[in-house]
Amino acid sequence: MEGLCVKLFEASRKYKMKRHKAEAIGMVDSFEASHEGIKTVDIQKRCEFSGTSHLCIYFVTWNMNGQVPCEDIAKLVGEDRKYDLLVMGLQEAPRNNICKLLKNTLADTHMLLGKSVMQSVQLYVFGPKNSEQFTRAHARNVEERNLQFKHISNSLFSKNRNPYAKSAQLTVWLGDLNYRLQGINSYPARDLIHGNLHQMLTSKDQLLQEAERGEIFNGYCEGALDFKPTYKYDIGSSSYDTSHKVRVPSWTDRILFKIDSNNINATLHSYEAIESIQSSDHKPVKAHLCLKLEK
């Protein structure tokens, strides 16, 4: 997809956001510069783009909790690999074996284009060559996460730009952002989740609240949080935390994107958790995004 420049960020932080419906279902053309929080993008199951003018990207973020589950790597990359690019951001990942496992699993369909490993925070890109950029981050509390996001954004978009941070038409943040639900206790939250009413919890999400306040992620897009909160689970199960802390389930793991070009259309085809993976206290989150470059 010639002429397309992309930035991706793998992160760990807490934000609060207000999400607005995109005017066209599943389609994002351009974004306003004014404060608008986060836009919710509907899922469009079928890709209506055709020809060679589109690029399909499969994003995965997962906090691995230090585990190396070989069988889960195959679940991460999926069986139907009809994507051009695979972007995988890992947190609390083991320092060895992961790259080799990914390469072996994808050997028949994709090759490693690049990687960035900062101890347990790791980013891998597989697929055909293009001008993608990827940056990662990790933070602990709401204020620190907000400051870290602003620092990285200012560094990327300031006049004294890093040569690796040139302006881009597409920017993606993915990772264990670590924003929690607040204003609700654990058991009432779990009752809503067990009743398949977890969407009622989005008003308690710190990430959406911070964005609504204009602190962070203004103009970014995210799929609807139709999946259950991804943290914290008892390892080896799909049961939420049964320790003495009884943590409130939260959507800590997120994928957000922003387009800064009138010549690019983006369609989100999926945004969901991989609930079958049980080796970590986090569930992985995946998104399938297709881009079309208008001439």
C-alpha cells in the first residue's frame, strides 16, 4: 500500500473516554481536531474493498504473565491468516523463545519484518514490507499513564521530531493500558458480566472517562467493548479473581486507532477477546482492521 505511513504504540496505561458513533457504519474517513473523546466504530463483518489498494492488518495485544504456552501462540495468530500484516504486542513476556515460537508458527504464511524487545515488553511485526512504525509504553497509575501518553505523543509530533517518528496517516495504540473500572464494586460488576450485561460497565471505564475529559486519545477510534473485561482471571480458568483482593474485572487490554488522512478509509472487521486462552490472568485482545487508500 504505497504512500501509507503508520505508527503503532504498544502501551500500558489508564484513560477515560467518551465514544461517539462513526457516521458511516464501520467506516472511518477523517476526524475532527476538536475535543471529542473516543469514537466507537461498529464492526463490519465483510470487507468490501477489492483489488490491490487495500491492506488488512491483524492486531493482537496480550499480557502473558511470564508464561510460554506454545499451544496458545497458535491461537494468537489464528488459523485463517488472511491478513497482510500481523502486529503483536506482548507485555510481561518471557525474554526468550517467543520470537522463535512466532516464526515457527507463521513459517508457512508470514515472515518477520521487525521486532522491538524491551525486556518483557515486546512487539513483533510479520508480513509484507511497508512503512510501519511501532512504539511501546508501560505505566502504573492514571496520572502517570496520562503523562506518559502526552510525553510520547509530544515527542512524536513535535517540531524536533525523532527520525523514527515521522508524521503518519494511521496511528495505533495497543497494549495492557491498565485502566480499570471505578465507582463499582467487584461483585455487582461480576453480576452484570455473568448476566451478559457487561456493556453497562463502560460508563465506569477509566479510559473512556479520561478521554471524555479531554486528557487523552482525542479523536481516536475503538471498537465497541462487546467482549467481557479481560482482567483479572484466575490462571488456568475463565473465572475472575478469587484471591483475597477480589479485583474488579476491567478492560485493561485495548486497541485504539486514529487516521489523519482524507485519502484513507478504514473498516474494522473484529474487536474481541480470545477467551479460550487461560494461561495468563489477562485475556488477549485482537482486532482486524482493513485500510483502503483513495487515489
